[in-house]
Amino acid sequence: MNRTLIESIHARRVWDSRGRPTVEAEVRLRGGAFGRAIAPAGASRGMHEAIDLRDGGPPLGGMDVRNAVSHVNGEIATRLIGMDAQDQRAVDAALIALDGTPTKSRLGGNATIAVSMAVLHAAAAAAGVPLYAYLSQGRPVRLPLPEIQIFGGGAHAGRRVDIQDFMVMALGARSFAQALDMTAEVYRAAGRLMEESGRLQGVADEGGFWPAFNSNEEALGMLVRAIEQAGYVPGEDVAISLDVAASEFGRNGRYTLGLERRELDRDGMVEMLLDWCQRYPIASVEDPLAEDDPEGMRAFTAAVGHRIQVIGDDFLVTNADRVRAAAQARHCNAVLIKPNQAGTVTETHAAFEAGMAAGFGTIVSARSGETEDVTIVHLSTGWDAGQLKVGSFSRSERMAKWNECLRLEEVLGSAVFAGREVLPPQAGLPLP
Ligand code: 2PG
Ligand code: MG
């Protein structure tokens, strides 16, 4: 009997952090090993990412996933039972072939990623090691430098402000645990400042404070004050990281800032961001221009890429070919890695490897709709990605990931924290 052959696969409908249904998959191997994973869900989604299959119709605003769940329990289980869970590549190739579409639109990327990750967990369990160790195969790994949201905006906060994520990176931290301690102080200070100025209105989808600001830039000013009030030097101890998520408000080279009632063209948008990078301690900017604006991405990267991390998220959708093309054309210098954008672990890993080969920064990332699933923590550590983005410093679907990192750091030791060396040396210092 081969103990790592898949014996059974079962999916059920569970609920995510926005109270929407999602797909949980469980895989059992002949030797008894077991793996489980839950698909996350994005709100600001790239147009080329794997499709989250939703049922449509009146119930739950069309967001139900009964079809995706039955695809797992039906066709997918029938196809994968008897395959070797240790051969992730073959399992994922079978999922891709069975689906037969470029975007997993038939079976659902939510169905395929839940199964693919559950198979990975089962294989690690059969090997008797934690998932990160199964992935690293003895190669040296590091705990990632976290980017942690303080204010949530964009599609995660009713578009109250245009910019989606105002985050911090604890550049001065010497361990993952210390990075969390420092971020916790900044988060607390930000909460206090919001309260004092009469703006405390709860939190957005990923646990960052609800952005009751009059301009996008006001959030930057408040973030710098929060860093200072927490006792840190902005740009040295703690720097700012932005996810502009510009595809949400930009098309065809035009950008509409709803909060400020103004429209910018590509050059205007690049100019505004450059100005921010000159006046604020910004270390990293994600999707500064829209997914349909490679020219804008290239212009921004040409201006700041030697000093600041420029990440492609919607722009690259965790796709290896897109990462290679972007590296060639210098559209950005870092890639966000989201397993459910690709739809299988193997495709996610291929995008990650393409980023590594290009000398890109690599940031494993959660989605705005999350659960207690902590698979991405093990991917970021086991693949030695160097960075991890999970959302803010509240709400248990976020804290579950940070806490899992602490457990791994206890095993690995704080000497293996990636820290600020994953960023360009001058990241965080205002541009001259
Ligand atoms: C992003 C993510 C996480 P969403 O844009 O990077 O912040 O958001 O999951 O909604 O795409
Ligand atoms: Mg993003």
C-alpha cells in the first residue's frame, strides 16, 4: 500500500471574515495523513486572476459557493483519488486539465485552490513535518518581514478613501516578534490619534482603522504621527507601505480620485505618487498604476525603483508569464503572491520562482476575505519569500497568521528573520 495516495476528498461550505460562504477542502491519504485548507476571497480583484465560482441568484447576494463545493465532491474527487499527494505538480496538472479553462472558470479557482492546498497539507502530514519544513526540504529559510495595515481604504472601506492599504513595515525590527511589538504600538497610537480627532469609526475589512479622512494624503500624515507617537523614527525604525490598488479607480490611463473629486491622467498620477515618496517615508508601493497601464507602471518604477519596492498585484495576478514579461519590461520590481489568484499551488510557486529569477521582491499575501487558514504563513517561510502581507493587527483571521509566524519563529529562532535586507537599502528614506 502506498501511504501517500489520496484516499478521499471532501469539501464543505464554511464562512469567511466578511460573512460570505467559501470552500473548505479536506484530503485524506491511504496511510491516514490528513490535510485541510480554505479558499480566501478578494474584493479588489485583478481582471486576469482565477475565477471565484459563485452561484449567483438572490441568496446571499449571489455569493454562494454550492456549485464549487459540489465540483470538489464530484468531478475533482473522482479524478484525484488514487493520485500521489507527494506529486503536487501532477495533482495540480490534473486539476488544470479537468477544469479546461484559462481562468478556472468552470470548476472555480476557489474549488481548485482549496483542494490543491489541502493536498499539500496532507503530503506534509504524511512526511511527519510542519508544512514550511516540507516545502523548504532542508534549505535555509527565514521568517518574513511583515507589512501590516493601519488604515484600510478603497474597496475594503466603501471607497471612503481611494488608496486601499496604508501599511507599515518595521524596518528596525531584529525578529518577527519584535516587528509585531513595534506594529502593535503604531496601531495603538493610530487608534488614539483617530479617537482624539473624533475620527474613530471602527475598522475596515482587513482590521485597519476606518479611514475617515478628507484627503488620501491626510492618512499619510496621520500615519507618520502614529509612528512618531509610538516612539519610532519614521523611515528608519518603521516605514510606510502603500497598496494603491489603482485598478479600482483607473482605466485607460485616467484615474478618478473620488474622495478629492479630481481626475488625473497617467502623468498626473505618477507625479502625485512621486511627490508622496519625496515627502513621506515610503518603502514600498503596490499597484501604483492600473492593471491596464503598463506604461504608467514602467514610468513610476523608472523614477523610484532603485530606492523603493514597486509591487505588481492585480498587474501580475500571480502568473509566471506575466512576472517574466514585467521583469523584461521593468514594469515593477516585486511581485505579490496570492495562491487563489493562480488557482493551484504549483502555479503559485511558478510565479514565485519567476519573481526570484528576476531578482524581484516576493511578498506572499492574504486576501481581504480570509479565515483561520494559515497556509500562506508556511508558504512565505518555507519558500523563503522574505515578506508577508496579511492585513491589519486586529480580527482573528489576521492575527491567526501573525500568531502562526510566532510559533515558527520559536522553532527556527529569531536569527532567521528576513528583516529590512529584503528591501532596497534606501527604502523608507524620502526620495531626494
Ligand atoms: C490586495 C488584497 C489584500 P483583495 O489588493 O492586495 O489587501 O485585497 O484581497 O481584496 O484583492
Ligand atoms: Mg493589492
